[in-house]
Amino acid sequence: MVQETKEQLELEAEIKQQAHKFLQYLNSTLPESMELEYEGFYRRGFFVSKKRYAVIEDGEIIAKGLELVRRDWAPIVKNTQEAILMAILKEGNSDKAIQEVKKVFKRLKKGDVERKELVIHTQITKPLDQYKQVGPHVVAARRIEEHGIKVSRGTIIQYIIVKGKGSISQRAIPYEYSEGYEYDKDYYINNQMIPAMERIMYAFGYSKKELEDLAKGEVQQSLDAYF
């Protein structure tokens, strides 16, 4: 874990002071209708692209465009991604980030995950009969209507992908009616966890294939090799 020293804190204070001075000078050169504002000082940041990034400020992750701030990803995925970012950005601890990924893969494979951690939220944007492509949220919405509850545009559908036959969409069960179903382990590992973890790991040179091997327990080399 990275420890803050007195020298680091002093350097940070000096950088902030210089940033404010530079901003003051820059604003003095701009037209009166324009003014730049100081947003913050971030010791570490993770950038996938201009619209997808994460920084840490006052011990909290500030993210944009990543799965942890999107509602169409299960809580277990968002929480894991946040834990990884906290380990890397706050603590500089690659081993902890690796262990978080391993731990969640293991829980998913064992079936040791509560239903509330698997819920996906998607909004209905038009009448159900107008959907040409029937996604999981539409199937789940229609199942809700089968229980006599009207689903209209703007409704947020909560559903879980369960084990069974048929396409992923056909196996979308509304959360409120999912008691007794077994969740689809492969779906949550391959369609939720791996894509979201790859978003971060790829930037460090770690491939999707290596994450798939990790999920299977077949990693040939140490995950921390790329840090």
C-alpha cells in the first residue's frame, strides 16, 4: 500500500497552488464571457478514452463511462470494478486488485451469490409491441405483464438471467419473480464480469483470453506480471 509522506503532501499542496496561479493567469487572457474552473487534483487516474475514465479524490472513486456507474450492469460487476480501481488508484496495490477478481469468479462459479447482486436494470423506452429486437428487458417486461402489472414507457425493469434452454433474452426473469431460479453462471462470468474487468485490465496489457483462463482457474502466469 502506498503511504503518503510529508514530502508528497507538500508537493501536492505546491502543485495545487501553481495550478490555481496558472488558471488565474489563463482566465485573464480570455474574453469576459469565458472562464475556466479548477476541477480538482488527482494523484492517480485511469483513462480508457476521453469519455471513459476513473480518478480518485478524497478517497472516493469518480468515474465516467465505466460499468460501475451504469445501471445495465449487475451490482456484483460494478462493485468488483470499483474494488479494483480503489486498489490500483488509492493503494497502488496490484495484488489486492487481482485477488478481488479471483474472489468474485470463485463466488460466481460456486453459486455463492445473492440474487440482489445479479440484478440488471434497463429502462423501457417505448411500448412493448413496438420493439423489433426483443432484448432481455422486453422479455422480462412481458413476463411482468403476465402477472397483471402494466408496463409502460419509462418503466425500469429489473431482471436476472437464469440457467436454462433458449437464448439469453428468453432466460430473463423479473427480479421480483426470480425466487427459486438458478442464475446462469456462464452468463455472469462471460457477459458481465469479463467484459467489465477487461476494460481495466486491457490498459495494463492483460487480454480477454487471460481473464477467461483466470475464470477457469487455468492462468499460466502471475496476473501481476503486467503491473
